[in-house]
Amino acid sequence: MWGTAFRVSGAILTVALLVAAIVVFTDAFNQKQSKMSAAVNASPVDKIVLRTDGVLTEGWVKRTLDLREGITLMELDIDGLRAEIETHQQVSSATVRRRFPSTLEVSLAERAPVARISARDSQGATQILLVARDGVVFPGVGFEREFRRTLPYLAGIKLVRDEGRLRPIKGMDVASVLLATARNEAPHLYKDWKVVSLARLEDEREIEVQSAKVERIVFTTRSEDAFLKQIAQLDVLLDSVRAHTDQPVREINLAIGRMSDGRMQVPVTFSDTIPVESVVPQESSPNSQFFNTPRKTNREL
């Protein structure tokens, strides 16, 4: 009986010692964690790390967020900071994260401009704004002047302000396809494009381009692959015109060209002259003559 009592007492004592050790260890661990958490919470934000696919800088992010000096990561309203950044229409989307102990990470997806517009503000001052593929208009922070000059101006549009913001430009999704096709497939033509008008896009499904070498080029949007074919036709047409005359071209209307004997007939108008039909072969070998520009005639188109 004494032996059994001794063994039971020993077991109880062992369990008690283990429980006491666990309590002491847990308390020490919690105190350490509390001290670490307090140290982290007390560390002010000392770095902002930016990741972006555009031109905005960490300096722009700092100015936009305007964080209070000495603020800690845990004091930050992450959703509020993200919303503040996304109020700037150059930013398509933003992500803001904490990285302990004291770093704020910001990731941006930026809109890329495809055109520019000249607008007047409420004080009557002229301002150059940029336009993205989705029609969103924004001032354009960080873009170099030389790059801005490569963008054609938009015409035939109406800017509408809604709750302090300009509404996206209607039809810009179609126009941006034309601009991208010209820029990628015929950069030697695109660099001369000065103004792109959307005035006739909605009603006539036409886009007008003013070039440094042609006063008016008319494109149609009536077929899905229209732009690539029309730009190819325009390229060869201009080569043919230059080979036959130095007379300035007033208009090339690619929207009303018609097929005849397997060839596309496109009207070309010279300054102070009547329209002339230019014939574009649809199938040509690399060594063949692409275009044939007939003499001026009185034929009515």
C-alpha cells in the first residue's frame, strides 16, 4: 500500500511539474511575442517599394499617399490607400501591402496613352491630356515630352465631365486598333499622322486621319480586318503617287474603294483637282508593280 501510494504521489508530482513548466514557458513566449509585436507596431514606415508597368515613380506614390510622419504599418488603412491611388486615372489598378517591420509595397498597373487631346480648363488655359486605349483621359505624369509628341491629336470628340472626372471617349477602342495597326505594321506612315478624327465614327463608321503628307485619309471600320488591308493599300498607293507626280494629295478615301477585275479601286484627290482612281492589285508577287495610277480624268466616281 505504501509503495502504491508512493508511485501515485510521484506521478501526480511529475504531472504537476510538467503543467507548471508549460505555464511558465507559455507565459514567457506570450511576453516575448507581445514585446516583438509592440516593437513592430512601434516601427514607423521608412520605405515605400514600388512595382509598376508604367512610368510613375516612388516619389509620385509618396506625394499621392502623403503619409503622416512616424505612422506605423498597423496604423495604415490599406484599402483607403489603394482607393486614393486609383482615383488617379493614369492608374488602372493598384495593390497595397504591408511588409514588416516597416516597408509598404505598392504595385501599379498603368494605362498606356495612344493619343492626346488639347482641352481648356475652367480658367480657360490650354492643357494637353492623354487618352488610353479604353478612352480614359488623364494628364499623364512621367511621360517625356518627346514621347508625347509622337502621339496624334484626337478631333471630332466632346469631353464630358461627370462628378469631377472626364468620361471615357466613346469609340476609342476602335480608333486604338487603327493606331496600333499603323504603329506596328507601317511606322513610316504612322509617324506622319497628326490628327485622328472620330467625328464620323458613330454615324458613318469612318475614321479620318490628317497626315503630314495627305490632308485627309478616310478609313472604314465596316470589316474586322479592314485596318490592316487599308493600311497596306495606303502604303502602296502613296508609293505609286510619289512615283508619278509631286502634286500634293488632298484626300485618299479607303472607305469607298471597290473591287474591279480582282483589283481594288481607291479614289485619290489632288489639291485643286478632281478625284483620280488608283488601282491596287489584290495579289502581287514581290517583284511586281503594286500600284497603277491612271491619268487624271473626268470620270465620275
